[in-house]
Amino acid sequence: MFLIMLNVITNMMWGGTFNNEEKIKIGLEFRKRAEEVLDYLGRTNISDFLPVLARFDLQGVERRLKELISWLDPFFESMIDKRMKLDQEIKLNGDQDGKENKVKDFLQVFQQLQDQGDSKVPFTFTNLKALFMNLVVGGTDTAGGAVEWAMAELIKEPKIMKRALEELENVVGKNNIVEESHIPNLPYLDAIIKETYRLHPGVPLLVSRCPSSTCNVGGYVIPKGAQVLMNTWAIQRDPKYWDDPLEFHPERFLQTTSKFDFIGTDFRYIPFGSGRRRCIGVPLVERIVPYALASFLHSFEWRMPEGAEFDLSEKFGIVLKTSTPLTAIPLPRLSDPNLYAKKEY
């Protein structure tokens, strides 16, 4: 799942995906580094509580993060440089395929902004790398984790899995593969994903907030400059707001008249926060997570390895993960074996 999300996001950013060799070599190494960055971001740092000790870096947090960034930064530079050289070659050798005039990814938009030279909104190469790092590091683990949680819940609950498969067969058909155009016509799949994010929000404490002025919230004084964490994991399991809050029950999102969405219009359900500071990756989640999950469910029958114990316990951190990574065996279920040649999994 990590490699799929990495491929999708990098293709969106600079139009390049990894080939099979790069997937093994670069993808797995990148995952290792990205996971360590997220781990350090979520660790308790004594310097946050005693700023006078920050310069000593007693736990080595700053030193290690700099080492990780020193690997990630050249990675993005090399990918961007490779793509920009390719674009230059197209310009020099002629645009026989019409590629030059088609804006396909974010890097091309950046190049257009540079060519326009808008001084009011300066956007440097460093800004670009920082944006790429935020999206790739933050998006791959969280989006991939959501599909893993959903698959785990569905394998655990065969009745829910059966209903999801029936919906897919009615909309997609056993003689077809899932296309993006099918997704809006899969309301039960949408409910499954929403229920997954209710029980297993990608970032359980969201991204911390910092008030610009002292304010009063619910009778509590929040001082200016304080670090505020929102426990969406607890809110979305609160029995005051949810019936049977610990049960995986997608139907709750079909039966209610409330509008539960990913942009935080109802404060009982805020897996991505709310307002101007909500997660910028919501549009990506709304597209790639249902598409990936639908493809996996429709194309394969999933079974647990013989003798394997089912574990849905959580590994708590800045990103919510399964304590034991899900391992499942896929068996082809499409009527025509040739359909598998049309899609790369």
C-alpha cells in the first residue's frame, strides 16, 4: 500500500513513477526514512517543556532529524532535476507528442509560475521541495494506512465484506475492472471508508494548533502561544455522540440525516480537522483511498494465512497504525483473467 500511494503522489507531483527495480530499492528505503521522520515528530521532546535545554539536544532529536532530511532533500532534488531535464529535452528536440503544452503535474505548474515571474507571490525551489516533502511523507503513510485498516475490518467482518462485494458487482460487474468513474456510485464503500476513519483516524491528535491570542474555550483559558492538541480519536469514539462507538458499523453513515464529510462540517466527525487549517490532503484521500480499496475488494478474494492470529490492536503515535501489519492472501475473483493485465497492482 505504501508503494502504491508513493507512486500516485509522486506522479501527481512531478509526473514520474518508479519502475519495478526502483520500487524495491528507493521505495522501501524512502518508507524507512519517512516512517522515522514521523516517529520523531511524535516523540516527547524534553526541550519542548524546558526550552533552556533546547541547545543541548539531550535526546538527539534535532540531530537525527537533520540526518534524515539530509537524505530526503537530495532525493527530491534528484527527482525534480531529472524531470526538468526531460522537459528541456522536449523543448530542444521538438514537441512531437504535444507534451510541452499539456500541464500534467505540479512541477509543470511551478515552472509556469517561474516563467511568469510573479514577484507578489514568490515561490522558490526550496518552497517546492518543502511542499513535496509534506505531501509525500505525510500522504503515503496515512492514506496507505487507511486502506490497511479498512481491509482488516472487512476481513474480520464477512457480512460487511459481502455487502461491499455485492455493491461492486452491481456497479462495476465481474467482467470489468474498477474505474474512477465508478466511485461516486458506491455509497456503501463510501460509508466503509468513513467508518474506518471514525475508528482509526490517520492522525489521532490532528496537527497541533497555536492560538495567536489568549482565548476562552468552554470555560478554559487557552494562553497565547500554547500548543493545542485535538483528540479526534476520543471524540469519534465518544458514546455521547455515537451508538456502539467501538463497533465497526458502516451503516451508521447511511442511516443518519447528518452530513458527515471529510471537511469537518460536523464536529463529532473530524478525522482531518476543520476550517482553514484542516488537512490539505482531503481531495487526495477522497480519490485514491476509495479507488484503491474498491480495486482490491473487487479484483481479489482475501483470506488470512493459515494459523495467523487476527490482531486489530493499535500502535499509537503521530500516525495511527496497526500493531501488527496486516498480512492477507489474495485470490483472483474476476471472471476474465485477462482483466488483470490491464491494471498494475
